[in-house]
Amino acid sequence: MILEVRDLTKIFGGLKAIEEVSFKVKQGIILSVIGPNGAGKTTLFNCLTGVLSSTRGRVLFEGADATNKRAHEITAKGVARTFQNIRVFGSMTVLENVMIGQHLRSKEGLFTAILGTDTFRKEEDEIRSKALEYLEFAGIQDYADTLAENLPYGDQKRLEIARALATEPKLLLLDEPAAGMNPQETWELMELIKRIREWGKTVIIIEHDMKVVMGISDRIIVLDHGVKIAEGTPDEIRNNPYVIEAYLGKEEVG
Amino acid sequence: MKKILFMLWLSLLSMPFMGIKGGAYLFLGICASYGLYIFLANTFDRIKLPAVPFNAKIATTAAIISALILPFLMKDYYTDIAILAGIYIILALGVNIVIGFSGLLHLGFAAFYGIGAYSNALLTTSLGLDFWSALVLTLPLTSLAGFLLAFPSLRLRGDYLAIVTLGFGEIIRLVLNNWDSVTRGPNGISNIPSPVLLGFEIGRLTHYYYLVFGFVLIAAFVVKRVQRSRTGRAWLAIREDETAAESMGINTRKYKYMALTFGAFWAGLAGALFASKMHFVSPESFTFMESVFVVCMIILGGLGSVPGVILGSLILVLLPELLRDFQLYRMLALGVGLVLMMIFRPDGLIKKS
């Protein structure tokens, strides 16, 4: 088990955004989290990655406690994420964005930078060439020197994935990666996510596009009003009466 | 239409100074020069000037060489102003680390400038240290002050941070003003000795010019190096998006402390140079206006760009001096200049890299 969530609860004032959600994630799979708008999917991601601190419950990453740690500590453990509303570093180049992803995998400080020592130069070169590799993996290497804010929407989403991969995570959390993409871009994205899994990384995605969800998921979790109402393989979820009710409403008994 | 309205507004603004006739002439003058500008821009566009390749290395070398021979060509009065400009460049480079790189809108930097100046003044006059030993103590002391006053920046963002840092800046000034037994209050501290370098007293303006120039070179070099390092990138990431930066594994708290400590370090150096240059310090030199002035410099030059910050400081120190004959309109010209900047080049003269 790479990730284990036990009775995770997040309360905003009087609103229970997520309520006693528990699940386990096996190494190397793609897990989808689905549910209607406002079901608490992004809140769940925020609690897992330390952007928000949870009210109750525990998060175990590779068996070690990772509950309510600060975001950079969780990234250091090997969890990376993308954001629903794109958060690239707009006025930096695409390459620099990915170089920032390498922050934790490098260590040179202020003084070696000022002196320009050999170790500093060597590390800079390594960061740069690794960043280029991740850009190539995401298919946006041609834009390396473009300012991130000038990228087309779909490529900004790819950049976020490349940047998250540059932190060298074991678990990657993607928040609505296909939102706003055309069918061609969506198809390319699905291929990219599958390649990430082949690379041995575990992926959790939040997604509304059912073609994507059913096409790539190994397992699916369904949230509704902050509560987990179902979990299973794509086929099991497709036929689950609770899921159909949450999405389509209750059938009138006639 | 917007442009004509803007010109009208400008002319109306100048009427209290220049009278109705003067205002009308100004309006006509601006209209005429704008027309000329449009005409010239169009003509040049058609002629297509050959592109002059811009080489940063050659430009930097040329700037350094001309700065080196300048004191031989200038009157003492201008050397004096150039020294002041150099001190402001160092201060602005420090502020640029905090505001330009890390995006923390800090409006109390005059405090660190003041702490640097006062600690140098006190260490040399009361303890009888020479400039260099005092500097060795002053720099860590100012950095420490930057570190200690960094804690509000951890909780507050944007406007709130600006207000709180403004308050801290005023607190430091008031302490300098009222702690009579140590700082001698509003009377200030006088008879601060000149620096002595290798047994050679740096007393004359020209000598002092080269001393400050040396420090400016060091500051620009170091800040430029840091900008292009892992630390610099982390600061830029915090400026761009703090949440995303934290999710990329950057310990934002640590890097904010670092930015303020490092920024205060340069402010302390500028303060120490200022004290020994003037041989006198008083709380009047470290008011809120001083902080605002420095922020204007880095905005004018281009937030986050080292050459931009240098250019901005030079313009804002030299221009008011050159316009001294038109004393009445100096502040007006400065204000108009900044408004024009915001309209036509909101990114500053040199765009951030």
C-alpha cells in the first residue's frame, strides 16, 4: 500500500466537506476520484497534500504518518500534485518552471552560488538537463524558453504535470487534468498518464470526463456530499445503484 | 482620446505652478511633441534602421569603464551626487531581493538602512572602532534585524504585509529619535570618522567614490549570481504563486526569512557607507519617504531586474539634482514621470528577466 487514508474528515465552519473517508491505494495503479460538483474531491486532495489541514483522521504514506504535514514536507516524502485552476509560475520560462520542480532533489545554497563553485555549476547543469527530459516526456520541449503564461491552455496543463514529475514523486495527484481540453488533447493526455503509470508511479486523478475515467482507471472511488459512496473497478462502478442515484437522481417508484 | 484627456489633466495639474498661460503652453507643447513622436516613429518604421546587436557583456564593460573615469571629468558636486547614487543602488538591490524577487511588499526598509547607519556610527564614535571592524559587526547585526522582523511576513500577504512593515519602519525611526541616552535623539551623531584602507584615509570625495563603486560592483555581482541559482528560483516561485511553490517542495517560510535577512544585509551596508560618507546621522534620514523613494526606484527600473534597479536608482537620484534649476517643478516632474511609466511601461524601463 502506497497510501492509506483512515476516517479523514475536514470541516469548514459548519460544513462537512469530507466525512470519514477511508481508502487504500496499491502501488502502481491509476485511481480515479469522481463525484458531482461540491462532493469534496479537491478538498480531499488539499488535505492529502498539506495545502489544508484535516480536522480528524489519518493519512499514511508508505506506512509512515503523513497527516497534516506542511505541503513541502509531503512533497519531500514523494507526493506531487497539479491544480484544478492552473498555477504555473507565469512570468518564468517553461524550463525554469520545471527547474523549480527539482528544488528538493538539489541542495546548493547561497554561498556556493555566489562563489560559482564547480559543484554549483555541475548541479545547475544537472537540474537543467533533467528539466529538459521532463519537458520532453510531457511533449512541450519546444516551448522551453517561452514564458509560461504565454503557453496555450492545454500545454500549461502539461507543464503542470511535467513540473510535478520533476519533484520525482512516487505518487502523483492530478486535479481535473482533462478539463477544458478538446478530444484530441484529451486522448494525448490519457496516453501521457498511462506512460506515467508504466514508469512505476502511482496516479490519483480527479476527473469529470467519464471517457477518461473509464478508459484509464484501475480503480474508482465515488464521493458524494463528502462521503465515500462506492469503490471498485470501472465495471463495478458503472452498475452501482448508489452511483447512478448520485449522478442521475432517484428513480420515481411508479 | 484617452491621450488627449491625459494631456489636459497634466496641463491643469501644472496650472497652480505655471499660471493659466503656462498651463496652456504646456498643453500645446505636449501635443506638439506627441505629434512629432508619432511622425518620427512612423518615418523610422518605414526607413528600417539596421538592427544594432546588443551585447550585455560589452554594455556592462563600457558602463564600468565610464564609471571609472567619470570622477576625473566631473566637478566635486557631481561626484558627491554620484556617491549618493551608488549608496542608493546598494540599498535598492537589497529591497529588490525582498520586493522584486520574493514579492513581499515591504515598506519599512528605511529601518534596516537606519540600523546599518546608526550601528556604524555608534561603533566608530562610542567604541572607537575603525570603519572596517565596525562594518564586520554592522552587517550581521542588520541581517539579524532583518531576520527578527521577518516574522510578520510569514502570516501576512500583500497589502496587510505592506501596512505592518510600514509600522515596523516607523517604530525603528521613533526608537532612534527617542532613545536619547544611546542615539542622542534628534540631534543625531556627528564626527563619524572616514574609512581607512591599508593605512590610507579615504577622505576625499574621489576616493570615496571608488570605495562605493567597488561595493556597488560587489552587490550587483552577488545579487545577479543569486538570482540565477536555486535560491533565486525559489524566491521567484514564491512571488509567482506561494501555494504552488510550497507544493513544489519549497519551504516558503525558510526562503522568506532568507530573503529578508539577505535584503537587510545590503541595506545595512548602504547605511554604513552613508554614515561614514556624511560623518553624521540623524533619524531624519530614515523616514517613511526614504522607503517609498527606494520602492519607486525599483518599480521605475523594472521589478526583479538587476540592471533595471541600477538604472532606476541612477535616474531617481540624478534627475532631481539635474533639475535643481527648476526646483519648483522637480516633484511635479517626478510624479508625472511615474504616472507616465505606469501608463506606457508598467513593467519598468527594463523588463524583468
